[in-house]
Amino acid sequence: MMTKYIVNRDTQGIVWFTINRPEKWNAIDYDVMDGLLQTITEVEKNEDDRVFVITGAGQKAFCSGGDLSVFQNLQTVEDAYQMLSKMGMILYKLATLSKPTIALLNGLAIGGGCELATACDYRLASRGSRFGFVQGKQGITTGWGGASLLLERISFDKAYHLLMTGDINSAEVGIELGFIQHVLSDDDLKRDCEEIIANEFLHTTKVVKAYKKVVIRKWLATGLKERMLEEIEECSALWVTDEHLEAVRKIMRKE
């Protein structure tokens, strides 16, 4: 049976977490959530782990968000909040990891997949990659705290535009917005990612951790975790509305 995620560690201290569900556009279910949480916890503790990279299997998708074939069964506000807050707090743990984190976009990143990418420190993308916060078109808001995270990553006006339009954008547009730091050739994304890490990242772990602490102190002072949880509560209420449930049914019929 194919594992839903793959974790590899190399000799350079890079930990590669690959969502391995290409047939599902690398959608996230509870198993992927648990694997992500376990790996983040291990990377935090393991002194040999220097950088954490998240990507998707195949060439079509980085991550298409939550697996609606699983989550369509969430019919109450309480059930929705349980799932949304679980993943939201995993993303908070990812955002506050004391080591550099990279989302390596190898294709489509939409919905919750965009939230996952936003929780990382850096976003590198292949030329054909596209991204979009499409939740609004499905009758909900970002459900994993992604809007709060986005407002920490790029300017307010650009973040607000991405959220309000729900448009799907190219990697090149992502560069213009400051959401994506590098657009890579499609020849060998892993190699290009390794080169950027080697050329642009500090190798002194203690210094990196010290700088990350500065960022985390700012987020603690401004209540990032609490803002994410409030955002998740809003989405939980919208999850059970007729508009969202009908949007989910349409998506499932297309599948």
C-alpha cells in the first residue's frame, strides 16, 4: 500500500516531507496531518535537522487543500472546528518551528494547500506552478488560519486582494506580490532548492534559531495563535452553511 507521505533526510541536514497522494492532487487527510505533526516535532528536537522542506509528489500539484472526500462528512460546527483547529495548530507549529522552512511548489497550490505554503518561511515554485486562496468561492474563509499567516507574509493590500478575489495566480505573479521568493526551472526542482539553501541560508544553527525567536516573539506579542483560532471559528460556522455544502457537492460530482 502506498504511503500517503514520505520523509527523507539527506547529509546536508535537509528534511524532505513529500505529500504522496498525486491521485488526489496531494490533498491532506487525517493521516497526512498526523505525519506532518510528527515530522515537525522531530525536526524541532533533532539537532542534525537544519532545514525543513515540504513538497508534493508528481508534477501536477503541491497540495490541493483538505481532502473533501473525507471532510465532506463534517456536518456540524463542532465537527468542522475539530478538524480545522487540528490542522490550524499544526500550521502554527510549522510557522513557529525554530529552523528554516520551505514550501517547494511543484504544481497547483490552492485552498488549504496555499495555507500550508504560507505557514512556511519561504515559498519556491516551478515555472508552471499556480496558487490561489479559492476558499471564498466555496462559501468559506481560510479554515486553517491561513489569512492571519498571509497578513504576516506580505503587505495588507496584496494579502486582502488575494483573499477577496479567490483568483488562481501564476508563480510569476507570486514573485511580484512577494509571496514567492524564487521561480525555479522545471528541470530539477530538488537540485535548485538545494542550491538556494546552500547559497542563501546561514549555516550557523544558533544564529538561525536566534533570528527565528525574534519573529516568534513578535507573533506572541500580537496574538497570532489566538487570531488563527478566531479565524478557524469563523470558518467552522461557514462550513455548515448551504452555500458551502452545495459547493462541496459540486466538487465531489466533478470528481
